[in-house]
Amino acid sequence: MADRKPLIAGNWKMNLNRNESVKLVRAIAESISDLAETEVLVSPPFTTLSVVKEAIGAAKIYLAGQNMHWETAGAYTGEVSPAMLVETGCTHVILGHSERRSLFMETDEMIDRKAKAAVGMGLVPIICIGETLEERDKGETFQVVRRQLELSLRNFREQKTMPPSTILAYEPVWAIGTGRTATPQQAQEVHQFIRQWLNEHFGSPAAEQIRVLYGGSVKPENAKELMAMPDIDGALVGGASLKAETFIRIIRFHEA
């Protein structure tokens, strides 16, 4: 993992009310007060960002939006701008999650525009990529991942530079919320491919600095083994991040 500090990110999706959100983030904050070797991030729904930010207080927990529009303002009913996320206290934003791609028809081109806008507003984008079960069964995993990288990061490629703080998240769609998980070896194989792609397009220093998370049914039982892989730099956790006990065990995977 070179000197890349692991990041454990909790994507709460469309779950938890205000009281539940505050209770959860406070429990997380209390549990990591002595933790220095791992970074932690939570991504609540838009409606609870403000109260979660307040509950985080001085704790070392990053806050992320789950999505955003690429425009700063305008007639985009139902959307949230990068400026709004910053005002709410977000430092990061998740872009291109498989659910946004499959359920809301977001394209690589849209994600590219969002990534550019996020960086322009000072947000760290967490850009998600990954293949479906059908694509994996057809042997198209690397072809799909390469296409998503090239199109979702087109602006960065054209500029020939990508902020080293940028985070990528490999989430095989067939392993999200299904209970199925890519084996550590399967995940490592794709993460290594992503690292090589970064090296091709942005050079060795960027490839060594940019973190690549794994997302897909990460649990306390498999977190340590996944994190032991040399190119896996953390986890984007879904359902297991909604309960303090399970999420804290994933955060503290070193102790398993």
C-alpha cells in the first residue's frame, strides 16, 4: 500500500433519520479517538448532512455528499450543487456510484463533468467504477473498467494531471448489497489494473499517491483480508456502515 493511509468510508445511502444519524456518528467518533493509522468518512443523505457535521465536532471524520450536479447554481430542480455541499461542511463527494449509473442513468460523461466541478470547488471526488455480473461473466471486466476510467476522468486526462487527493472506488456491481464479495485476489487484480492505468496516464508519483477503495459487501469478517492486498487502500462500505458495531469493527480492521 506504499504510504497511502487507508480510508474507510461509510455510504449511508437513503437511510437513517436525524436522530439515528447523530447517534451513529457520535458512536463512531468515540470509538476512533485513539486511531491514527486509518482515516474515516461518512456520507449521509443530504437532509442530515448539517446535523452530522455538528455531531462530528472535532472528531477526525470526513463528511461527503452522495452526489451533486456539475453546475454551481441554476434551474436544476432536485439537484444539489458543489457549493452547497461545501457550505454544509463536506470535504468529499461520491460520484458515479453504480446505483446512480444504473437507476438514474448517469453516464461517464456526466461523472467527468461532476469530477471537474468538484475539484474546482475544493471537494475531493470519490469516483466509482465497476462491472456488472454479466460483464464479468463475459470476461469484460478490464475492458469495462478501462472505459469507465477513460471517460469518467476525461478532463483530468486531457489536462494530463489529476489531484493526488482524488479517490477511486472499485465496486463490482454484482457484489453490492448481494452478500457476494469479490475475493481479495479478484479485487486486487482489478485494483492493480487501475494502478497501472493511473501510471500510464498520470505517471508513477500520481499512481502511488491516489487511493483506490474497494466497495462490495465489505464486512468485519472480510475487511482485514481485503485490506491486506497491496493495491487496496480502504473500503467504501454500504449496509455495514449503518450500525456502529459493524462499521467500527471494519474501521479497526487491523485488530481483527
